[in-house]
Amino acid sequence: MGEKSRSRGWFGWFIVLIVLAAIAFAIVLTVKQKMHKKGSDDEAAPVPGPPGAVTHKYADALKTAMQFLEIQKAGKLVNNKISWRGDSALKDGSQAKLDLSKGMYDAGDHMKFGFPMAFTATVLSWTILEYGDQMKVVNQLEPAQDSLKWITDYLINAHPSENVLYIQVGDSKADHGCWDRPEDMTGGRPLTQVNASAPGTEVAAETAAAMAAASLVFKSTDSAYSSLLLKHAKQLFTFADKNRVSYSVSIPEVQNFYNSTGYGDELLWAASWLYHATGEQSYFEYVTGKNGEDFANWGSPTWFSWDNKLAGTQVLLSRVSFFGSKDLSSSNILQKYRKSAEAVMCGLLPKSPTATTSRTDNGLIWVSEWNSLQHPVASAFLAVVYSDYMLSSRTAKISCDGNNYRPSDLRKFAISQADYVLGNNPAKMSYLVGYGDKYPQYVHHRGASIPVDATTGCKDGFVWLKSVKPNPNVAMGALVGGPFHNESFIDSRNNSMQTEPSTYNSAVIVGLLSGLVTTSSVAQSFT
């Protein structure tokens, strides 16, 4: 009896010791995991080196997207790569003794709207400046520079004197009353300008931003052209700033297509680009002084678009915070821009406490019925740029209401939006025309919808708009408007809300895909 009791006692204590040891081990393991997690949050990811391995999906999509910029070119085409396009609009600007034949058509029509066209040039420039090395790896840098110059050549000619800027070619009502190929246009091509008597702050400032950004693109390859662009940029910014009136007020007719909701964002956007292009302190003081107080709307996230440049400005000025000298990067006002950019990023991250609810069930950012893909693609472009700023500056994390997120989280979000566009969606269809096996066949685009050998005038061409046959010409690279909030999509030529592409959509998808095609560190300075 005694021996059995003692053995049972020892055995009981042995079990207790094992249990206590297991508890202690679990506690130590938990503490270590917490410490490791904290350390990993604080530890920056390695800085990417030169361009890495190419992701072929995005490389193929980028090559496709670049083609739509070729399709949209007006004027006498040089090295034309699009079999169904030819010379058009050769006399644009002639009534003012100007050559406004170049530039790009806005969408599926034949209008040249200066406001969104300039935005296209600014975003295309930004893309080249951030990701030119990555674009070069897949042979898309030179085509991008060529498309950019096609626009900036037009913008230079559209600015014949310091306080005059031609902002539109064509009458929108008359233009939309016709359905014909651009090569066969017979209608009038009236010109619209802003000047000291009828100013247009936002369109003049956006054009200044485009020229300042483009001056950086061409600085190393064509210094004379770069200097010319910068001269125009400075003049236009001064004109925009000294004559503060919205072009929607000066010229009410523009409200029907590209109505502006305000010019403050364009002034800050243009000054930011001029600061990067010149390094002049006056432009830095412009965005960090009273104008910043008046227009920056710090801490209130906004959507980046042709109409609102605040989110883009915040990300662009964050670049100065990440890479600028200590005396600049320590600026309290500059930190407000960076914090605002972080608020934009936090709103995009789907698991963030401050994540926007403006999404479809399958995670696509969704803001507007018209041209619904503009906002998710533009947002994803900003996210991939900001994530690369973090990586290149060895910034480990951003904080969203106490939750930490890494550059890889931002890139993952950007990839989710790109993949949705390219076919990972309920329709299992690519919204980038020409990419993948299934994409829209009835794009709302005149040139694509009319056979090259068709003879049509202004009105009888509408038979092709109403045709039930797919477009005879593929608008390669067109990013169509996109799905409704319930993720449905009606592929109909008459459904311009969903099937019409635009050049400014092309700019943001080219930007996004260029950022995803491979990885590399971003340049710390554009100059």
C-alpha cells in the first residue's frame, strides 16, 4: 500500500511539472512571437535593386494599353502603327494661324479637350519619371515618350502668348451629332480659348503641370525642348494664379463635358511639379504657405482624377518628405501633405479600420457609374507609387488608426485592382480591349466601329453606331468605362457609360501597369 501511494504521488507531481512547463513554454513562445511581430513591423523591407524579373501578364497588358494612345493621335501620323487610322484634323487651328493638328482625341469622339488631355500628359510624364527603367525593360519607354511629345507639341502651339491658351478644338454639340471616322470629318472645328478677359485657372494650371512634368522627362534627351516646356509651364502657372477664375465660369459650355469642381487643387498640383522641375524655393513656399492652407484640405482623403488632383499632389509632395533634404522634409506643412497621403492609402487598404466602403462585392473601388474604372485604376497607381517611395526610403510601415501596414500591403491592393481589370472579375472578362481571350466587342468609338472602306458622312454614319455586329476594328488597349456597382456590364456600342474609353483612362492604366511590370527602386530625384 505504501509503495503504491508514493509512486502515485510522484507520478502526480510529474504530470503537474509537465503541465507547468508546457504553460511556461507557451508564454515564452507568445512573448517571442509578439516581439518578433513588433520587430518585423519596425523593420523595413530591403530596397529593390535595378529592375527585377518581369511579370509577363503585366508586361503584355502594358504593351496592349500603350496602343490606344496611338489610336487617339490626331494630325499627320508618323510611323503609324494602326492599320485603320490615318491622317486627320490637319487644319485644326488654321483660323487662328496656329498648328493644332496634333494632340489626341478625347474618347470615342473627335474632340480635343485641353483639360483632360493635359492631365493625360501629366500622368504619363509622372509614370515615365517613376518607372522609365521598368518600361524600358519591356520596350515601352520610347513609345510612351513619343505619345507624350505628341501631346506636348500640341500644348506648346496652343499657348501662343503668355495669357492665351486654346483649350478646345471642335464644337462638342456638333461633334456628338455626327458619327464618322476622324479621317473623314467635314464639320467645322471651332477653337475655344481662355485669356485675361475670360480666364480658366484650372485648365491653365493643369497645362502648366503637364509641361513642367514633361520638361523633366526630356531634360536628358532634348535639353532645348525641355527648356521650352519649362518656359511655357512658368508662364501658364503665373497666368493661372494671377487670374483666378474657373473655366467653368468663364466658359459655361464646358460644364456639359468636363465641368470643374474647383481650381485650388490644380494650382497646388502645378506648383508641386514646378518645384520638382526647377528646385526653386518659391514653388515650395507656394504649396506650404497660404495656398496650402486655402486649398490642400489636409486630412480629408479624396479621389484622384482629371478633376481633382489633391491626392496626386499629396503623394507627389510626399516624395519630398521621403527623399528631400532634412530642412525641407522636417517641414510641418510637408508632413501634413504626407499624413494626408497616408490617409488616402489607409482608405484604399481593404482591411484598414478606415477603409472606404466605396467598393463592389469583389473588391473593386467603385465611385461613379460613368467611367467607373477611372477611380480604382488611378487609386491603384497612387498606391503602387507610394509603396515604392516607402521601399526606396526604407520606411517600414504606415499606421491606420493603430494598425500597421507595409509597402507590400499597398502593392497587393494595387495588384487586386489591376487583376480585376484584366479579367479576375465576375464577368471573367478583361476590360482592357485586346488583352486576354474575352474583352468588349462593341466599344463606343467611332473609328473602331466604322470599316476603313466605308463611305459615310456626318449623319449616315450612325448606321454603324446602331449595327449589331462587333466593331470591325479592334480599339487595342482601350480601357472601357467599366462595370456597374453590381458588377454587371452591358457590351453595347450605345452604352457609352460603360463601353466608351478615354485617353486619361489610358494614362492611369499605363501608370499602374508600369509600376507592376517589375520592381526597382525609385529615383530619389527627378532632376
